[in-house]
Amino acid sequence: MATSPTLRSTDEATARSGVTPARLLSVALLGCIVAAVFGAVPLAAWVDTSVVAGSVVQQATDAWQQRMQRLGLEQPYATLRRAVRAAEVARFPAD
């Protein structure tokens, strides 16, 4: 069975760029870790107001947020949030 031209060119481009499955997996795992650290606070807030409030999911997210707070890893999220708000104020000043 012949390979489609699109698939073949994508495979060739991937091979030329040096992206390997191991590198792709590493980047994906790193992205998950960053999302878990930066997302602890908003995830807990979302779960508190969602239909899963009072469930095992809420207990897990609350525990995760407490761990991030104990480790001091909520500070990057707070810093990023302040920076985004400052940028919004600079871009769209109140009348």
C-alpha cells in the first residue's frame, strides 16, 4: 500500500528536524509538569464551583494545591497572574 504524499512529506520533515519520539515525549511530560504547577490554584477554584465539588476529585485538587503552596510553587503562578493583569491595564487603561 502506498503512503500518501502528505504523510510522506511530514515524515521527511520530521526526520530532517531531528524530532524523535523520545524528545516529543520529554516535551509533553515537561508541559504536563508545568501545567500542573501553574494550574494548581485555578484548577482547585474551578473544581470548587463545578459539579464535582465535594468529591474525590475536589479532595485531590485541594491536596495538590496545598502541596504546591507548601513547596512555594504558587509564587510563579501569582507572579504570572500579576504580570498579565498589569499588561491588560497598560493595554486597556480604565477611562
